[in-house]
Amino acid sequence: PGVARPTPVLLNHVYFAPDAETYAALTASEFLREAFAVTEVRSTVRADISYTGFYLYGERTYFEFLSPGANAPLPPGSSGLFLGVERDEGIDDVANRLRAAGLQCGGGPMTRDFAGEPVPWFRLLGLAMPAGRTGLLNLLCMEYVPEFLARWHGGLPPKGASIARSAVLERYAASLGRHDDRGEALFRDVTAVHLALPEPERARVREALQVLGFVLEPTTDEGTAAWRGPGFRVLVRATDGTARIAGLEL
């Protein structure tokens, strides 16, 4: 009694930095744009960087494919797992738990340009990967700020300020004039993320998932560790290659 429970750590989205041919095929796909999901090609202006990507929105989770080229924020082959929290100031709890376990992490507030003005968007927390690694896989966590939905297309549904993933994705769809299309789209949510990790990234991710309350589950594949979180799983297998997101379940 009187002790706050740890903040549940959810899945926000996954991102990939594909090569030019793959990116062109994704954005040209009529199936993805018309049947699979509410989508958009969007250029985002933040205080730190600007970038363009192809986005596929589900009910609570989404995909981000970053456009390649001279202004690409990440090298081809990069991918990332963005966790999220929906408890006010829950990102601070996540940071404190990681640091208490000796895991370095850092970040800060992110803004997004709207009508020429920077609008508070979310708070970012990134987990430091082992020194000297390629950096092609990133593990991050984010918490939307209530001011974002209050100011970014504030007259569109849903009403009120919220930091819920579902509310933000509903606003994204409404801003595209596709609010009513969400119920017809095939894509609902990502239910599992498959990671292929060499050592020492595998040890770092395993420790982080344990600290964040994920539960190790038995699997039929002895080479894969399955970690259960709220509403999704992270499956980790060993590889001698590059750390990456190797697959998804929807």
C-alpha cells in the first residue's frame, strides 16, 4: 500500500532505414496505401533534425520507413524498437529503473513543427548500446506530452489532451482526412518484434527487458528467447551478423 507500481512499458512503433529500391517499392504499393493501413509520406521538422518517411498507422502501434538519401538521419540497414509509456511522467520511472541497474540512458524533449512553430511532441529516452558497436539497432522509449494534441490540429478528433498512443494515431489519421478509414484497414497492431542480436547487444537488451518488467516465456525454439510485455512480445535470437529487427508479427 502506498507504493506506486512500475510504469507499464508498451510498444509505440518500429522503424527501418531501407535502401532506395525497397523504399520506392513500399511507397508505390497500392495495397499498403489503400487496404493495409492509413498511410502517409511525411516530412518532419524537429529542433534537432529533419527527415522524411513513409508511415503505416495501426490502432496503437505503427511502422516508420525512413527515406534514404543525402538527408537520411540513419544509415541504410538501421532499425529501431520504440517502446512507450502512457502514464504521466512514466518516462522518468523508466529512466530511474534503467540507471539503478547500471544501464546508461539519456534523452530529452522533442518538438515537431506545425504552422512554422515548434510544438512539444514527446519525451525521448534512448538506451546506450555497448561501446564500439555499429549502432544499427536502437532501443528507445517515448512519452507523448499532453500539449501535443492540444496544439497539433487541435480541432480534430479525438477531443481533449491525451498521451495515449491510440489518441495520437487517431489524430494522425484525422489530419489526413482518413479518420473513418481506420476501422476498415487490415493492419491493427504489431504483436511481436523479432530481434537478431550478436553479443554484447543481446546481453544489453536482455538486461533492459528484465529491468522493464518483461517476463521470459518458454518457446519451442531453443535458440530464441521470448519476452512478454503488455500487449506484445520481443523475441530475441542470436546472430553473428548485424544487430537488427529481423521480423514482425501483426
